Amino acid sequence: MAAAESGAIFPDGRGRYCKGDGSGGGDAADAGSPAAKMLVSLSMFLTYLLSVVTFPISLLFVLKVVNEYERAVIFRIGRLAYDEPRGPGMFWFLPCVDEFRTVDLRTQAFDVPPQEVLTKDSVTIRVDAVVYYRVNGPTISVTNVKDPHKSTKLLSQTTLRNVLGAKTLAEVLSDRENISAEMQEQLDVATNPWGILVQRVEMKDVRLPPQLVRAMAAEAEAERDARAKVAAAEGEQNAARAYAEAADVLSEEPGALQLRYLQTLQTISAEKQSTIYFPLPVDSMGLGD
């Protein structure tokens, strides 16, 4: 275990990547036995000599270019050659002793496959999400993990299940923003040793079982019906109170009721366009009293 830890690469807090106890990567020839150092020195000497002899044709092989959004992690005879990756632009490369890995620093996204999750209140749901991330440590993304992109995808699936498993169905449906922030924080902490920065996590869809959907729809419909009945009852109560007040006002004047009767007949005749016959004279109804 000690030997494995001594070869690990980690940030030293100053923007440099260190090996083992944090003493710095340095050149590949700085570590190993004297025989290994001599072999590295001899290889580099022969490579430089060959480059000089074949100049300017050797420029096609010793000069490499990486784009603005890329970095090159260089290994010299199997060991990390420099603390910092090279790029962007042109950098020096020794064909015989060096090899390099190009790392893309642009933001990437992937879909988390739908996961079946058992919530805290024992409801089975299917949830999928999308994760946005980028490589912020090119060196450790190459040296500390074989495939940082695949590892991040697999970790996001387990993190999604773990976070939603501690939430109730109501929290999952109503508190998506906080759940996404919690997932992002957990993923960012777990992927930091891999040189991965998780920028954003969003839940795309929450699928409920059909039986639960029908039950929730029936419950919502029952609640709407109950509110409608309460509103109708309140309307009837207000109308009855208004009718009682109107009856009190009409009872104070004997001719007011007859005038209201005539007004009602006029309204009916205007709407229906029909002829109204009075079976009794108006005087007999006490209008002239």
C-alpha cells in the first residue's frame, strides 16, 4: 500500500502536481537507481544527437502542437516528465523516449441512464439526469484513473440512487433544485482526485408507476370537487342573504313589488321577444293604492 501511495499524483495547493509525499514530479531522470538515471541520460543524449543530425527533418517529429482547449501530458521512459502539462501551442517532444496523452479541457455532458429508485416512503420511481463536467487537472486525470469519463458516468448513477433514496416522493417532485445541488456537490468531491470538475447536474424526468399516477389523479380530482362544492355552498349562502335583504326592502313599500313584477316582465319580453298578456288589471293588484 505504501508503494502505491508513493506513486500517486495530487495537487500541492500551488497549482503544481506532486508525486508521493508532495516533493514534485520534476524530470524523469531525477528518480530511480543510478543505472536507470544513466539509461535515461544516454537515451536523451542519443535522441538529441539524432535530432541534430537529421535537422531540419527532425522538426517534423520533435515539435508538436496542441489546441487552445487541449493539454499534453508527457511521459519520459514511462515516468511523468513534467509537473505541469504542456500547451496550448507548440512544445518540444523527444520521439524516442517520450510519449504524450492529449487531454480535452472543454465542458462535456452525458445522460445518466434511467435509474429505478426506492424513495424514503417506499415508492418506486424511474429518474434520469444529465451531468455537465470538464477536466480541470489534466495530469491527475491521466495518472490517477484509467478512464475518468467512464468512471464519472458510473459514479453519477450510484450517486443519483443514493441521493434520491434518502428523499420522499414529495421532496423529489417539489425540491429538484436542491437535490441537483446536493448531487453536484457529492460528485465534485468524489471526482476531484481524478481531475474532474462537475459543473452542473440536472434531473430530466421523474416517471411514476401507472397505478400511482391514477391514484394521484383521483385524489386531485376529489380535492377539486370538494373545493367546488364548498364554493357553490358559499355562493348559495351569499345569494340567500341577498334575497332576504331584498325582501325586507320590498316589503317596506306596497308598490315596489308590483314595479319589480313589471320590470321582470319587460326583461322576459326583451329576451324571448314574446307577447305578454295581463290576466288581471293593474289597478286590481293595488298599484294605485
